[in-house]
Amino acid sequence: MIARISTDRRPAVDKEAPIRAELVDLLYASTFNVVFIGFAAAFFCSLIARSAGDPVFGAFTVLALLIAGIRFAIDRAYRRYRQSHSTQFWERAHSAGSLMFSVLVGAIGAYTFWRASGEAQLFSAVFLVSYCTGIVTRLAVRPKLAIACVKIAALPYIIILLMHPLFLYQMLALFLLLMSLASLQLIRTSYRLTFDVLITRAELAALAGSDPLTGLANRFTVDQQLQRLFLSQQVGPGHAVAVHFIDLDHFKAANDTYGHAVGDAILVEVAQRLNELLPSDGIAARRGGDEFLVIQPNLAASLDAVRLAKRITASLSQPYTIMDVEVTIGASVGVAATDNTQETPQRLIVAADHALYEAKRKGRGIVEFSDVAIDQVA
């Protein structure tokens, strides 16, 4: 008899997902320091190249200026075009600049303690310490990158110094090794502290912007999201937005008959069904009580909104099995849509509310499209 071993593996939970954008923002929060250390390296390398007549330090000067320019350009591009690319793209771009500079730091150290003068060696040692201190303060929000930069920069120093015949240089290698190890630990500690602060803030913001029972957005969040659609010019000809105002039919009777526990469970199930029906860029919210809103952006025609509204009424009218009790309710939907950039989120919601009132007046389980001017889309 052969026993089967399950190989099913659950995908890893991305704990950084709610705060990744903030972490990347922190990467780009220290442009001055990044550019300053690059030009400082170029300045001192040029002085050494001039005083010692060393062409290698002349090359280091050019490379430091080039990398500083690239990193500055990446930062400017991020601030101007951050919405055009993913956070992963911008993180990789920043990482590329950081790794290039750490390679330069390591190369300067290796060459300095291999062939350069004592004055150059003093500059190089101070430069490495300053660089690693900056890594701890600037890049700790991305610990893998920060640790890689410290290792790339410090290891050439340590290896060359350990190979030096003088005991004093070997002690310097030991000091730099201990300093690097301490930096790695500081990076991990700083990241944990930053992560805890940001994730706590994100959780509090999520609680403030969501309905505690269903987990859907609350009325304040949906108002903000609608406002964002209008302000970001995602509403216009060929890009309409629709609001579906949903009221559950016969919910009060079910709640009174079976109790609040069953009523709450029905509301949770309603939220799940709405989420399943949402387009990828849609938003579902609980307005309060047994009223819900669905925001449907990027519509090419108002008929698309009607189709979604009919799917909503059909789905919410299916029976609910709660605590071994089968409950059937229904839903009425009022819909308003617009592609007019001069309209406001408040008027759109009011128009959907008026349409819902008409749907309830005519009967239950009805979809009513607003007949006010706001819904004039192709």
C-alpha cells in the first residue's frame, strides 16, 4: 500500500503588500544625501588623482560623477512618473543605482589599500564608515538591498587589509568587519521597527476606512475613491463611471424572524457575492444598514452598468444558508452613470439614490437607471 504525501503548498503571504508603496517612497526620500555622497566621493578622488598623479583615481572621479548623475535622474523620474510604473519597477531602479555605487566604494577601498598613499587610505577608511552609516539610515527599509550594499562595499576593504603584512592594517580589517556586522544587525532592527510602525498605521487606516462587519469600504472611503476618479481625470468621454445603489429586499423581515446573528451573516455573504461580481477596478461598500454601493469605473457604455446591476440582483436573490436555515431575500438597484467631468461624486450618488427610490416604488428586485441628465453616456 502506497501512502500519498501531500505536496500542496500555500502561497506565501506578502506581509509588505499594504505598505510597499510607502517603503519605496522612503527609498526616494533622501535624494540630497545620495547626490551629496556621490559628489563628495568625486571631489576627494579628484584631489587624490591630482596630488598623486594617479589616473585610477581620475577614473574613480568620473565614475562617481556618472553614478551620482544616474541616481539623481532616477529620483527625478520617480517623482515625475511614479504612477506610470509599478512599485517593483521603481524599487529595482533604485537598487541598480545603489548597487553600482557600492561596487565603486568597494573598488576604491581595494585599490587604495593595495597601491595608494597613506593620505588616500585615510580618506578611503573614513569614506567607507560614512557610506555604511548612510546605508543603515537610508536603505534599512529594504534590508536585503542594504545588506548587499554593505557587503559589496566592505568586503574588498577587509580582504585587502587582512592580506597586508602590517599588524595595524590587519586590526583595521577586524574593526571594519565588526563594524559591518554591527551595521547588518542595525539594518534588520531598523527595518523591523519601521515595518511595525507602517503596518500598524496601515491597519488603523484600513479599520477607519472599512465596514467592521463585512470588510467592505465604508461610505467615507467610497466617497474618497469617487472623488479620486474625478480628480485624476479617469472620468471623461469613453470612460464613464457608474454608481449602483443597492437595497436588500425583505432583509428586515429575515433579521426580525431569525435574529441578528443570522442577519449579520447574511450581510457578510452579500459582501462576498458583491466582491465576486466586481470588475477588477470596481469598489464595493456598505453604506449602512442593508444598503450597499458598487462603483464601476471605466465604462464604455451605460448598458454595461445595467448588465452589472442585473447580475447583482440575480446573485443577491439566491438563497442564503445560514446556521442550517435557508433564507431568501432580494435586492433592488438604482444606477446612475456619467462621463461628464463637470459632475461631482455627490450628485452621482444622489442620482443613484433617486433611481433606487423609483425601483422600490415600482416593486422589488428591480433595476432602475437614473433618468436625470447626469447619466447621459453613450
